[in-house]
Amino acid sequence: MSALSVQDFTTEASMANVRGSRFVTVLAVALLGGFIVLASDTSFGQEKHKISWSAKPENTKTTFRHRLEIPDMLGHYIVMFEIRRTWPDGGGPVVEGRKVVESIGWGTFDGVAGNGLDRGYSVWRFENGDQSFGEFHDTTQSVVNPDRSRRATYVGTYVITGGTGKLKALKGIARYSGLAEYNAEGNPTRNEYSAEGEYWFEK
């Protein structure tokens, strides 16, 4: 790619960022605010326990990713994805002494030039075979490099909605932040995040 075309691409991407920034900010505040309020309301009067975890890039794999271009504005696209994470050396979520050994997340991203909203669902698989279920919402902000690779940061909320076995009544909420990197073709090359929050058992 010539220097001129790189400059043109960067300029167009910047213009797309400006056009999409208001949409991303307003919608993110509305969705995340409502999401947190609804989750917090369900925890009233319950005994709460702290929870925190982090996911390393070497233990994170994107096992499915499909991108669709939307022609209404430059750089607008939606993505469907599946991400699997493991904790072979610890650091994963722990609920009443039970360790999560694998997490699988399915979600969608809707954004302009890499700036937008993620939402989806996930399942945690515990070492004893039980599972818990959750939903996530986050906002993503990206910087496009001259070679068209991209570095993105994301901040969001994860809500635990239930589980199986002894975790059937499990509820919780956590806030997380992370980093993702993509090559010039838009394929992920790095993804990591950390989270902290609280959980409880609904009575």
C-alpha cells in the first residue's frame, strides 16, 4: 500500500470514527446503565461474595469469527464470534471453592472503524462438571495503525444468570476491562481481560 493510500485510509477511518462516536457513546450509556441497574436490583437482601479473575492471551482462542460489511457508512460492520478461555495455571473465577476450568463465549460486535458495542452470552464449566451461565455487554474503542492493524480496548459488565446442580441459584455481576489486537485482515491476534465483582445465591 502506498503512503498516499495509507493516509487516505487513515483519514477515512478517522471520519468514520467521528460519525460513529455519538451513536456509540449514547447507546453504550443506555445499555450498560440499564444492564447494571437490572442486575443490581436482583441482589437486594442477598449475602454477597467477592469474585475476581483474569484471562491471559496465551490461554484465549477465537474459535469462530464471521464479519459482515454494512454499506450505510464507511467502516461499519458486524461480527459474530466464539471465544474459548482456559486457566491451566490458575487465575480463573472461583465460586465457593469451585474453580472454573473453561469459559466459552458467543457474541456479536456492531461498530464503525472498530468502535462499537459487544454483547453476548457465555458458559463457565467448573472442575466438578457444573456450569454457570452469563451475559456480557461492553464498549470497544480502537486505534487503527498505518498498516491497518488495530489495537482495541474494551470495558463492560458481566452478569451471572444461573447455573446447574448446586449452582442453579447462582447470580452475580462483575465489571471487566481488556485489550484486543487485530491484524490488517481483521483477524484477532491477542485478547486478554480482567474482572472483579460479586456473586450470591438467590433464595
